[in-house]
Amino acid sequence: MEQRACAACGNPAGDANLCDECVKDWAKRLAWLLKAGMPALRQIAYKQATTRERSPRHGNAAYAAPPVNEAAQALYSAVELHLQLAGGMLGVKPIGRDRHERPRTLRQWADIARLLLHRMRDLARLDTAGDLYADLIRLSEKVETATTRAGERRLVGVCPDCLHVVGDDGPVRTPIYAAHSVRYAVCPECGAWLDLQRVRLEYLRSAGLMHITRTQADAARWVRENTGVNVSGKDLANWRSRGKMPSTRRIDRHYWEWNIMELLACAQDRAGRDGDGV
Ligand SMILES: [Zn+2]
Ligand SMILES: [Zn+2]
């Protein structure tokens, strides 16, 4: 069988243009747009919901409706057009053309998203699969940002690509914010495509943050959130009992002072045994 490289990550992709992992992520994003992203964006674009908290003191009477959100409407249309073009490339009927003469289906975004989810294998074989997937990542990140309350996003770290650029005040430190569920982001400054787990770990290392004080269960949760590896409290206990956490100290009955490098090593070991990388 012909062995191609994935257009997004370079891993083996068989006779398709994207590997299984990237196709899985693509489908996950499509399903999220269908079930959560686009419905939430529609609320914001057309029904004047806002991502800002409403002041309880204002009540409803004195509160002027915010203007129609044009940025949200434009994004909503952009996602719909993207899905229509993807559908057009698969020959989903009925077919029209966009202003660049590319085939697009005239169906609604929700119908097309459902249809595409059933035809991920065909999508992955399109010559344009890499571009379509990259566009969908960009669009779904934008929808996520537009529909996430500011407080739900947290600082993940700084962009490693910008860090290589030296400005007047030393290396450029662009903060990267993302919601918890997000795996990838695009740097708002340089446009680099970022794997957030790596950004997070690099940030912790460079900040010199070496210890955290947590209970065993909370330390395991910390590892899961920061590495995506499914580590349990019991895994940590096993590691300690095997003498693999020499710098981790017990503080009292419940709390431990964990060495971050030892926690990450445990995650790496766990990921190696599970067969997926950190
Ligand atoms: Zn891939
Ligand atoms: Zn950057």
C-alpha cells in the first residue's frame, strides 16, 4: 500500500492525506461545532447574548440591548461557508458555486456537519484535506474564543516561537490564553500553531516552578490537566513506593510537596506504557 505523510503532522497516513489522529481531532472539532460551538455563536450573533456578565444592579429594564454583534455574525457565516465548501468538494448535493467558482453545497451548516462526520475517510483523501483541516482548526478556535466567557480561559504560557524573537526589551513574551478543553491554539502575535501541553510544560520549566503542595488525588489531577496523561493517585503512590520520587516530601497526613519533574517523569512513564506520547 502507498504510504503518504500526514499533511498536518507528518506521521504516516496510509493512502489518505491525513493520519488517523488528525482525522479524529478533525471529527471532534466538527462535532463540537455542531453541538456546542455554532449554537452558542448563533445566540451571540443574533439574539444579543453576550459573554460579559450582566450587572445584577442594572436589572433588565434599564439595560439597553447590545447592538447586533457583527463580528460574531461574520464568523458564523465564515464557518457555514467553510462547511459548504468542504461539502461541495465531496459532491454533496445540491451544488452551487462561491464567488471563486469553487463548488459549494447550498445546504445549511448543521446538515452538512452531520454529513461530513459520516464521511471523514473521504474527507481525509481529498487533495485539499490538509488545508481544510487547518482552516477548521482556525475557525473552531475562533468560535471557542468568541463563545467562552473570559474567566474560563486561563494563562497557558508564552509562545515559544515569539520567545526566539528579541525585541527592545529582550525576548518577546506573548501570553497564550485558552479554555481548558482546547488542545491547540494559534499565537495571536506570530500566528504559530501551538500544542498547548508543550507550551504549558515549557512555561513551568522556565518559571523554575519545581514544587507544588497537593494531596495525592489533587496532584494526580494536576498531572492530568497539565499533560493530558491519565495518571491516578494510585500511580503516584506506586512511583513513590518504588523509590522514584526521592525529592517528594510528605508534609502532613494529607499533603505532600511534589517535585514537578518527578510528577512529569511519572506521566511520561505512564504515557509510554499506554502507547501515547506526552
Ligand atoms: Zn496527522
Ligand atoms: Zn508567537
